[in-house]
Amino acid sequence: MSNTNKSTVKQICVRHGKDRTRMMDIVRDVQSALGCVSSEAMDAIAQACGTHRVEVESVVSFYSFLGTKPKGKVVIRLCHGVIDRMHGSETVAAFEKELGIRMGETTPDGLFSLEWTACIGMCDQAPAALINDQAVTYLSTDKVKRIVEMLRADPDPKRLVRTYGDGNNAHELVHSMVHNNIRRRGAVIFGAYERGSALRKALAMTPQEVIRAVKTASLRGRGGAGFPTGMKWDFTRAAQGEQRYVLCNADEGEPGTFKDRVLLTECAEQLIEGMTIAGYAIGAAEGILYLRAEYAYLKAFVEAVVAQRRKDGLLGASVCGKAGVIFDIRVQMGAGAYVCGEETALISSCEGLRGDPKTRPPFPASKGYLGCPTAVNNVETFCCVPPILEHGPGWFAQMGSSGSKGTKLLTVSGDCSMPGVYEVDFGITLRDVLKMVGSENAKAVQVGGPSGQMVGPEKFDRKVCYDHLATGGSVMVFGPERDVLAIAAQFLEFFMDEGCGYCTPCRVGNVLLKERLDRILAGQGAPTDMAYLQELGEVVKMGSRCGLGQTSPNPVLTTLASFRGEYERRCQPAHSRHVFLPGFDIRKALADSESIAGRHSVVYSE
Amino acid sequence: MSDTVTVTIDGAQVKGRAGQTILQAAEAAGIYIPRLCAHNELSAHGSCRVCTVLVNGRPQAACTQPVADGMIIENNTEKLTNMRKAIVEMLFVEGNHFCMSCEKSGNCELQALAYRFGIAAPRYPYLFPKRDIDFSHPDIYIDRNRCVLCGRCVRASRETDKKVVFEFTGRGAHRRLGIDAAADLADTDAAVADKSVEVCPVGALMRKRVGYAVPVGQRKYDHKPIGSDIEAKRA
């Protein structure tokens, strides 16, 4: 590594206080300054921060947006999500043709790299890609050609944005072609919001009263798991600790979910206000908004909102002029890891570590960020808080269904005429959702993303709520011509790529599930494979350490339940004598020996 | 005493102390809960999942879950044993484990678990990964073909040796045991007397030149199954 690069690395470390808990910022900055975090750079970082090289490597090698080998000046990351692949497999070929390289390669001039990336949250405007931090949407063969031409002339991806998306996408700090596609506005999230009003109401109450209000409203976590928010705040407030933290989970990675992207764009004030109220309620002085790397284009905008609120006295020392109430927020960028949406993995990442989930207990409420009591909530959950304080918990709790109060954002994509964001009351049936989004003949709907369930028409009358069809927002619609088993295999591939590898069942089990499903898809399924998949899936579900592993076999388990016929059709009893191992091709296995022996097998001739 | 807790393990009442894990309380009572990543001298890791038990019907790793009064714990049941077997089989197919040519044979905890469970052959297809061997160090070698990613060496290096020789790198199926050097174990401060080498349950982290100091047939698990020492303590 040249001396200039060495000093660049050193400067970056100094800029972040040589603080190893800020390792994410350090390695991200080195990656963007030098195109990679090379072996020498890792040594330099370790030296500057007084840590070990292998600890730096453990971080760099974990996140998909970081790498040890140089990438092109312009990195084109094509969304590998199921919906994107459904809508535009030809764009892959178009990029490969225009750039003259294959997926995973870099052009010889070092200008372009082309790679896959997991769902980037643009399913309603698929196919889409990230070009460095810039999102490009509604891709077509022609558009790809134009994009590559423009980048050759000027490698700044910002210049690609000719027309802006709606709302704040046109804000100079967002500068994006992304569309919000808000199709339905409900009373809570997209209702009237008056800046600072709910916060002032909260500050006029005691922290305990604020928590009680959230409890009375029966607000539950909107990320998918549905833990009661008030109870979480109560635990965090009651736990022993010198500092307390509020963490906002904006690592929206569940494929098919893109509500946080829209909320960050259009409701950032409401979100920050919700975090501030949470900070007051639990007695935290600091909040961290963990933003997924795929939404880096929103960072400057969100930080500007935070800065303006600080300037206006809505954040900082003595919030709203109330002495002793201190709360401020920083944005922590992720670097490409779905598992960091798991709250303890998110905490690990905020601490500058690889995104391995932590052992529970202790739970974050008692020992979270840097060992301090921490409340981690989803973006949408925080956005629900100001309206609850504004209109009262009773107003909130009268909406929705029993056990699932209020409204929910659904992000709908796939085979429907109106993909986008819908704010609905909890309790709506899936059939009504399908009608609303313009899908007449859905064959299957994936509710809750790959970790959720694949639902067939016989369950379309079930309700969207925590107790029936739970979802963090993702609703993917599949028409009659789609192959649900092929979709399940793609979901499994996603979990294989995105798992942390910490525990055995998830690390190995998902590889094995995928192997068998691929075999079935290749026409080599045996009747015994269904029981094999069921049992293996249950081992992974039961044995895995965190929510990722516990839900990762769902693509197989839920299609086995809802689309058993599709398996049965492909897992026919073999007609030949090779009934036990249809995946085994005896002719192929004998080929080498036959060629050495110079004759064909007498027993296994055609 | 308030810090004594009583739990039920497979119907038997077991007394434990607050702060103990289920694994520790069971062990003190002479009940063996099969485990691989757990080690009595190291902090808990909860990664292999072999020690999974049902606590009031919910799966939990016994090595990380603290005991609490009144817990109903299932350990030695058909369902759990089948799951544990499945996990051990996963570890066998994930790496390249050739017991017949491994110096650890007879002292290997993975092998011993397989024998205890009566695993003749894994139900899963072998994945035959390409893994590397680091023979650079004068006294120690790493054979990643045999590594089960239990993290014992990672913890022992920090907790006992007061070094940072090992850490995990990569993720998912690409997770591997990383070392504190660009390429070679020889460039780290690993030493032959390190606890990290001693605690490896399999033949991944080995001392050189002593592989057959104890003959096959006289090794730890050659005569009694793994866990027998714990079960012998049962009143």
C-alpha cells in the first residue's frame, strides 16, 4: 500500500476518534476512499485503533458492501430479489452486454463492477439496481444501454437522475428517481402531523405516563415480531445502567418490504419525533438510527432533518426547553447484511462488530448497545408514537382488530396492477388486499417476506394481523404462471447468503434444504424428499439461534403445507430400478470406469 | 435460600443455583446434556445447538439459558435426540471428516457424539467443501477440513491465553476460523502451550508431533461413551 493510502487510512481512523466501536464508519470510509479494504489497510486500521487485524477482518468479511479486493469506480449492484428477477431477467444480460463483463466481474479499465445484491427495497419499481449509492428503477434493456453510455461519459451516478420521483425524492439532498407509490393513506402514519406537537404533549407528562399511553394504545412492534412496545420501554427504563439508548431499526431487509424507505423519505420528522419521545420515556440521552447501506442515498436528508430539529430545540440539550431532558440522534450506516435487521445483530453492528446476533438472555432491554439498557424499535413503530400522543391511546386502539391495534403499512409488489405502499387497518383480509392492489387471479401470496408464509387461495380469507397473517409489511403477489417451488428455492438462496453462520442448523441446514429443493426442481425428486424436507426444515426451525434461522425454512415448510400438490407432481416414484436414489445417475457415475475398462457395463447398459 | 432454584429435567427434580445455566445445573446433578461448543472453562457460546433442550416447551440452548425456578425441561426425548443427531450429522457433512486417518480419533468429541448417538452414516449428502490447512507454525497446525466453528479457540485465546489469535471471518456458509495474520498461523502469537489449542473438540487445531503419543485404543472415548463421567456422578 502506498504511503498516500496509508495516510488516508490513518486520517479516516483519526476522524472517527480511533474508536473501534466506530469500526463500521471506518471501514466504510476506507472502502469508499480506496475502493476496497485491502489486507494492508486492515493492518493499518488495526494499528491506528489499537485493535487486532483479525478483528478488522471479521467485520470487513461480514458485510457484502465491503471487500478486500478492489472494485470498479462505479459499482452496479443489481437487485437479486424474486420480484426483480420476475420482472426483468433481460436487464442482467443487457448490463453484461453493454459493459462486456459477467456478473461478479470488473472491467479491465477498473471503471465498472457488476454484481448481485439482495433486495434493495424497490420491488414496486422493479427491476432496479444501485449504482454506487444511487438507485435506478424501472430498468429496461434500452434504459440500461442509456445508463452505461451516460456513465462512460461521466462516471458520477448522480447525473443519471434526469427526472425526480415524487415528494421528497425531489429534495436536493435526496436527489432520486425513486417513487413513493403511496396508494392508500390511513389515519395513523399518513394522517395529519404537526411538528413538535406530540413531543410537547409527551414532555408535559411523566415518562411513566408516556409509557402507559403507549401500552394503553396496545402498540406492538411493526417490524414483524410484534412485541408490545410499551412493555419493551418499561423493561428498558427499569433496567440498571448508567446510559440508556434508543435504537431505530431502519435496516429494512426483508425482501418485498419498502415502507421504511418511504417513511424515511416522507415522514422523517414524525420518525425522529417518535424516537425523541421514546428517549424521554426510557430516560435515554442518545439515539442511533441504523440505516441500511442500500438506503445510503437518504442519509444526508435524514441527517439534515436531525440537524434542523436540533437547531429548533426539538433535539439536543433541554429538548423543547425542558431542563434535564437531553436527547440527540446519530445515523449509523450499515454495509449490506440482512441479518443486522435482527435487533441484537443490529446492536453488534452499531458497536463496530460483525453482525452476529448476541446470546439472549441478556435481552437488549437490560444489556444492549455497549452493555447498556437499549430499546430497539422499527421505523414504523416510532412513526406510530406521535399520533398516539397527539390523539390519545383510545383513538389508536379503536382501529384494527383484537390483538392488533392501529394501522399497518403493507408494501405490495409482484403480479398486481398497483404495487406500492398501503396503510390499512389491521384485520383486513388478504382477499380484500388483493382486490385493492389490482390482482384478480393470484395463485399464491408471500406474506411477511421469505421469513413469512406462502399462502394459497384457500387462505385468502384470512386476516392480516399478528395472530393470522403476520407481516412486517411485505406482500408479494404471484400470478398463475409462477412456479412457487422455484420461488421457494430463491428465498432459500437468500437465507444461505444472508445468514451469519454462527449456529449449525441455519448455516448447514439451509444449504441442505436448497440442495434437495434444487434436486426436485431439476426433475430428480423422490417421494421420500417431502418428508426429508419437512424434517430438515423442522430441525432448522427448532435448533436455530435467532429469528433468521428459526424462520429460514419457512419457504419450504409453508409451500409443503399450501402447495403440496406441486411437490407431489415432481416427486413421482421413479419408474426404473434406481428407486432409492433417483438423483443418482448410474450411467454418468460409470462413465470414467467404462472408459478406462474400454467396455460398457453389462448390468447397467441402456 | 433464595438463590436455590428447583427445575424438572425429564421428570426428575434438580436443584440448581441462580446464575447457573441449565447445562451446569444438569451436570452437577449427574445429568448429561450432549454438547459440543460448550466447555467448562470457557464462556458459553451457544453456536453448535447440540445442547438444545425444551424449556416449558420452547427450544433453548442449555449452555446459555440460565435456570429459573419451576422450569420444566425436556432433555432425553426421542424428538430432541433426533434433532441432536441431525445437527451432528450436519457437522459431518459440512466439513471433511475422515476419522480413520485423523490423529484426534478416539479423543474427538464430534466422533464421540456420533458414537453415543449411534450414527452409522449421515442422512444428508456430503458437501465436500474445499478447505485449507495451515502448517506454517512450527508447533501447531490448523486443518480447516475438520473445523466445526465451535469458537472454543476464539474464546480460549481471549479468556485464558489473553491473546487474540483467532476470530471468525466471513458469513453464512463461508464463515471460517480466521487468524490474526494476513496468511500464516506462524505470523501470529499462537504458542504450543495455549489453551486455545488444547480445547479444540475435533482435529482442527492440533499440536504437531504428538498425534499418536497415546495409542488408539487407549484414548478418552475408546471405552466409555462421551458423557459417562457426568452420568457417573448421578446419585
